[in-house]
Amino acid sequence: MAYDDLFLRACRREPTERTPMWMMRQAGRYMPEYRAIRENHDFLTMCKTPELAVEVTLQPVDLIGVDAAILFADILLPLEGMGLELAFAKHEGPVIGNPVRDRSDVRNLRVADPVADTGYVMEAIRQLRHELRDKVPLIGFAGAPFTLASYMIEGGSTRAYIKCKSLMWSDPQAWDELMTVTTDTVIAYLLAQIEAGAQAVQVFDSWVGFLSPSDYERSVLPHTTRLIAEVSKAGVPVINFANNAAAMLSKVKRAGGDVIGLDWRVDIGDAAEWIGPDFAIQGNLDPMTLFAPVEVIEAKAREVLEKVGTRPGHIFNLGHGIHKDTDPEHAKALVRAVREHSSRIRGGGVA
Amino acid sequence: MAYDDLFLRACRREPTERTPMWMMRQAGRYMPEYRAIRENHDFLTMCKTPELAVEVTLQPVDLIGVDAAILFADILLPLEGMGLELAFAKHEGPVIGNPVRDRSDVRNLRVADPVADTGYVMEAIRQLRHELRDKVPLIGFAGAPFTLASYMIEGGSTRAYIKCKSLMWSDPQAWDELMTVTTDTVIAYLLAQIEAGAQAVQVFDSWVGFLSPSDYERSVLPHTTRLIAEVSKAGVPVINFANNAAAMLSKVKRAGGDVIGLDWRVDIGDAAEWIGPDFAIQGNLDPMTLFAPVEVIEAKAREVLEKVGTRPGHIFNLGHGIHKDTDPEHAKALVRAVREHSSRIRGGGVA
């Protein structure tokens, strides 16, 4: 295996001989090799122990054959440095012990120091770049300000976002202050990841699809735009992924970035048109497709690739994280199908 | 209060002096008057006792001031007549005792008889038309075939739809048979509702937004299209509501209907353009807006109304069901705001 920057070339919309692919949550529970490590360490310990984070980050590169590694970490890690108590309850996901409920809680938050507070992430990145030198590029990532703020306010997972939206609407000044301190934290965190060696970064706005377009535009977009503009100055590609927000792509793309991530709820041909030629696109196979028979997986991968055609700048990905019950053999079949069919479409040689 | 067919005129895209409004799940737990009845009867008993269903259906008409009544019922009621065991577990939502898992399960299903199996619904509609004769029109409804099939296969609520999608992909013939018997059931059910007196019907595809557009087009759209075409022959307006599917509205509208329902994830101005002039539109305020201060509720209602302008055929609604913790006074404030501001926009007189 020789180092291949295919993924980075696709981010920059340069011609590629085939379509690179990686999968959101590719270092995860669907892999028995991951579960073997997870069995002996709790989730936060894995995130905070560079050797473990490095090991599971590398697993899908070596075993599944993806074209990029993405750091194993959690989007909520920077919250600890902001002054929040973070835990992962069994089966219930993240829990914030001291959620943000009002203006005075907001004013108690500080901008996290990426090195002092999350130095373990930077150390993992440094080790990973060393390990990956003959393989593939490394992607860093962070949660977008809205998604992080929603966890801080709700104190955990929700489907209604009542507390979060209530604060946003009832005290817009406190909301802006919260988004500002969060954005400052994420900017510093991503710049530190890039300095440590991340060759691209993805901004995950996992829950922004629960907002109406007008709330997104008024209360979120200015912050995400500032985030992406500041991080872009470091010169590595930025992937802007707003989950479940395809009906407001015209607003999402105004936040900027080099690549727009797409979930599976939109036709990638339609999305490419809405987004226009100034961005690369990433996506967008339904992750549940991996529960289908292999020939269906292959047909659906071909369908996505054919809708994109020879457009410069496509990174194949699932439209959401790979599900924990996925058969790894099916993930490998997808990688093979994308590799083979995209080589046919893109000619197998740099145009 | 004199009978006002404002809602029906808007469905038919006739000029209206203001914008009619109702709210999905308007007969529900946010009203203390509803909870008082619910305290003494379980949910299924309320659905199956016409006097109780009638009483709670009328509550929001009398107390909140909406411009249409919608029958109190559950989308899963017709499943019993198809041969499925339906229960509502406390806090866990619907449970199907004998879910559909393969082709032989599908072949054991029968088309439900709307009168023999769900006569209580038709009786409630007859009583409601009598009670509502001096008030507002009555909307009937049903779940769309995909949403019903997803419950039948999963056996309850889910966020992943693994079993449902697996059957759809691994045995398309069984899937088509399941969708066909379900569609036949829903056609008969809605035609019986119309015969009993429903003056419009809404088709709820609550979970279709979990499908990719290509799966929707291939595996769902032909069935929903047949459903709406058959029901439309009865001559009352059909509202086609595909939840969380705004990024595939160009496909959803091909299923037909007189009115396209919109959730809150799309700008209603954009949606009106994508849908075109041949449909009325319904929506699309974020239901959580009702947790905001009253002046924010008013501003956000005005925003929706102004984006629609004087376009013929707008029915104001929430983008999803009203949340159980909503303050009824806030729901009333919304009704007032829509009434006042839309009268200003639409001139307060038929153009």
C-alpha cells in the first residue's frame, strides 16, 4: 500500500482516477476488532488514551480499505474545557452534569484550551500521521456550534429541543454569547488539530436539521460561517456537514467550506445542482443499505456514482454513521463496488 | 359561530379573506380538557368509543378556535382488520404483537373492511358532522402505506428501520404485496370516512422521510399515487403530507393530492416554488415555536404568512404535531396571530 492522496484531491475538486470513500463512524462498534478493545475500556477512556484512539482509528483503514482515516474521538470532548461535566451513561448516550440553562450559566463558560484541555486528541493525531505515512490522509473533526450548544442546554440527547430552542428564542443575547464561546472553542480546537497534523477537517452539525431554515439563518449561520472562515485560513479542506438539512442547502452552503456533506434524504444529483460547482460533495448512501443483499448494495452504490457522473470533487460516504449491527463484510463489499465502478466512470486515470 | 368553509376553499385554491388554520394533533394531551377524559380511559378505548372520540375532536374547535376539526383516531387502527394485534404500551407507543417479517406473514394479511373492522370511526364521523354543522369542516385521515408497513414490520417505533428496509430490499415482491394490501385497506378506509361525512382527508406519511428519494420513488410512490388517485375520485380534497421529506418534494408531489403538507424543515417560500401553482400548501411553523414568548410566536407566524403572501391555497398549520407540554394559551395566541395577520395580507374580503 502506497500513500494515496486521492481523498484530498477530491476535496480540492481536482481530477481523480476513481472516487475516494470513507464512512462516518467507520471506527466503531460494527467491527469485532473495535469491540475487542471497547470491552476492556470505557468510551471516554478510549477517547483520552492516544494509543487506543490510534489503534481503532487505523482499524477500518487496514481492514475495510477506506481512502481516509478519521480520528476516533467524540464531538463533546471540548466541552470539558469549557466547564461542563461530561459522562457517557450506558445505553443512554452523553450526559452533561451541569447543563446550561440561562444567561448566568452561559457566562460561566470559558473558551477551552485545545492543548491544555484536549492534548490527548493532538497526541493521537501526531501518532496517527506517523502510522498513516504510507497509507491515507487523516481527517480531524469537531461538532458545529449549534450541535454542541444543543447538548450543553439539553444535557443529553433529545428529539424535541425544547430547552435549546426556548433559550434561543427567549434570550437571543445569551444564545449569541453561548454560540460565540462555543465557536471560539471549536476554532481553536480545529486549528490545533490541523497544527498537530490533520489534513482535512469535518464540521458535524448533527442536529441542525431540527431547526427551521429561518432559525438556522438567524441564530446559527453567522457562527458557523465565522468558524469555517477562521479554520479555512489554515489551508486544509473543510467539510461542512449539516445533517438532515438538505431542504435548506442553499443556506447551508453559505456557511462555506470546501466540501458539502449530504445525508441520504436527498437525491445527490439534485443536491449537486443546488450546491453548484464551487464545492466538492460528500455522500450519500443510506447507511441501512449495508443491511441489504450484496447485489443491492452494489446497485445502490452504482446509482449514487452515476448520478454524480464525472463531476470533479465527489467523496463517497454514507449519509450518516455506519450502524453498529452492520456486517463488516458488507462494508467491504461497498468499498469494492465504489472502487470498481467509479474507476469505470472516471476512467481509471487522471484526466 | 356560523359555519365557515374557509378551510375547504383554501384546499381548492379559491380566494379566501384570511388563512385558515388547524394544528396536527390538535385534539391531544396539551389540553387539560383532553387529559381529564384520558385519565379515565385508555387510548384505544378513546379511539373506539365514538362519544369520547367526538368529545375530544370538538375540544380544540371550541376552546382553541381552529378552522377545521380533525377526527380523533390513530393511524394504526385499520391494522387490526388486516390481521395484526395492536396495543399501546405505556410510554412506549404502539406495539404490534405479530409483526410481519417475511413473505408468508405478508400473505396472511387481508384487506380490512372499513365498516366491519372500524365502524366506530365511521360512527364518530357521522356524529361529528352533526355536532359541527354550525362550526367548521371535518377532516378524516389515514396513515400512508409506507408508514403503516413500517409499523407492521418493525412491530413498533424505531429510528433505524432496519427490518423494514431489509424486507424492501431483499424481497421486493413481498414488499409490493404488503404495500398493495395496505394500500387497498387505506383506500377503502378513506372512502368509508368520506361516505360517513369527512369533508377532506389527510394522508400522513409520517416516516417516509427515513427513505432515500430513489427508494421512495421505486418502492413507495406507485402505491401512494394509486391511493391518492382512488380516494380523489370521491371528490373531497386530499392532503398529501410526507413528513421530513422536503428535499424530495419534486417526487412527493407526483403522488398527487390537492394540498401538499410541509414540515418545518423547509422555507415555505422555497417549497411553494418547488411545488408550483397546481397544489394548495399546508404548514409550516415549527411546533416548538409554541414554547417561545408570545411576541416571538406572533413574529414567526407573520413570517410564514408573509413568505406565502397572497398565493391562493394556504392552510396554516404546524410542521408536525403539537407537543404535549405546550401551553394552550400559546396555541390560542397563535390562532389569533394567524387570523389577524392573514386578514391584513389577504384583505379581509374575498378578492
